[in-house]
Amino acid sequence: PLRLKWWPASMAQVSANGNGPVHVCAAFNVDNERLPDFCEAACRLIAHAKADAGCMRFDFQQELGWERQVSSEEHSLFMLRQEWACSQDVQAHVQSAAAQRFDSCLVDEQMLVCAPSLSLFGPPLRDEDLAAMAAENRAARESEAVCASVPSQPGRSNGSRPTSASSGSRIPRPRRSGVGHSHGSAGMLQRASSETRGSGSGNSGVRARARSDSRPLAPFR
């Protein structure tokens, strides 16, 4: 069954802009057979949400027909656009009885063909905000480039061990071909295999993410 895990556990992580407004955009791909039920549930949610403290905007919008539309004969795309005075107001709305009932209706009545998509935004950016953002980013990149171009100092670095022949360190010799080489390769494979097994689910998670990242993305699907 579809599970709605689309709201963050705490809106404290959204307070990057202090106590400024928070804009919420949520996309719903609604099964057309359940479209009347979704619209009625949305009406009930709007009536309660607009009465919540800090609500500055709470509107549902339906996608228009165009060449690359997401909607199809089977489902319709709806966008819920919200604006709240601060992140605490968003958190209070998410925990309200009306919002919880809406989420339950989406799941229990199987109104959606896939999980909702959620994005959180700050207030609109002014010209000076964009200019300051560009200047800060450019300065940071220039600073990184300067640091990368500084050549490393020759000789011994702090805390490093001497690498000269007088230190008594051995210079590794290339292995001879034949049995000895194959034995060494087998040893490396055995060690790599044991390390892979010992790493547990960590590497499997990396491989799973690599496979998922290689797949093409589809909007809101």
C-alpha cells in the first residue's frame, strides 16, 4: 500500500531563512477514477487550512494540457501551492487533524497512482539577493581555485615520515610471473572479498544507489 512519508519529521530543518515565509509545493498524480473523491477531500482540507494560523496561501491547481504534460488518460496532475508565515506554522498545519485526515483519505481510498512529490522554498528572491548570491558563489570558487593552484612545499611535511633511502625503508620490487604472481592475485581477491562481505549493507546501499541513479528520471512518477 502507498505510504505518505513526504513531510519532513521536523520543520526545524527548514529554518535556513530564519523565521521568514515558507513556500510549499506538493504534486499529486490522481487516479482519474478517484478524481471526484480527491476533489471533495481537497475542498475539506482547504476550508480548514486557510483558517490555520500563519496561512497566507493554500491553493490547488490542475495541470493544463500541453505537449509534454504529465497528466494522461489514467491520471491527472494537481499542484498544491502553500505559503506560511514561518516554519512553525507549517509544522502545526501538518500535525493538524484536517491534514492527517486528508493524508489518510489519499491512502485508504487509493486516490494516487504514486507517492506525492514535495518541495520547500524560501521567499521570492529580489535582484539584490540574486546579485549577492552570485558574488558569494563566485568568490568562493575563486578562493578554491587559488588554494588548488598553490604548489606543495618540497621536503618533509609536518608529521610525515622520511622517504629517503637512508631511512631504511624498502623499495617494493615487481613480482615475478608464474605461481607466485597468481598466488598474490588470489590473496588480493580473497582480501577484497572478505572486505566486501565485512562491509555489510553499506556497499550494497552504494551499489543500489548507483543502479537507481543510472535510470532515467520521470517527473512526479
